[in-house]
Amino acid sequence: MGRTFLFILIILIFGALLIISNNNLAMYKPDNAQKFFQLSSDWISTLYNNLLTITGQAVKLNWTPSS
């Protein structure tokens, strides 16, 4: 449980750093903070939708052993 939480936290921090650096956001400015939260929520939404797509495709695969 602890390792999973740590892994997710590292992914989120890494994503936040990429969003800040790729968009040249100075986080001390209120406008940039709002833009950061919008960009990060869009990123998390995209991650969630991609996870749903991957899971849906994995469920459709034939997982029975072939002889």
C-alpha cells in the first residue's frame, strides 16, 4: 500500500514539474497558479481516460491458453 502511494505521488510530482517547466509558469503569480491547476486537472483527466481505454482493450483480449 505504501509503495503504491509513493509511486503515484512521484508520478504526480514529476507531472507537476513538467507542466511548470514546459509552460514557463512562475508559481508566485496568481494567474500562473490558476493556469497550472487548469493544466494539471486536464492532464489528470487525460491520464484517467487513457487508463480506461487501456483497461477496456485489455478486457477485450482473449486470455485463454491456446493448445
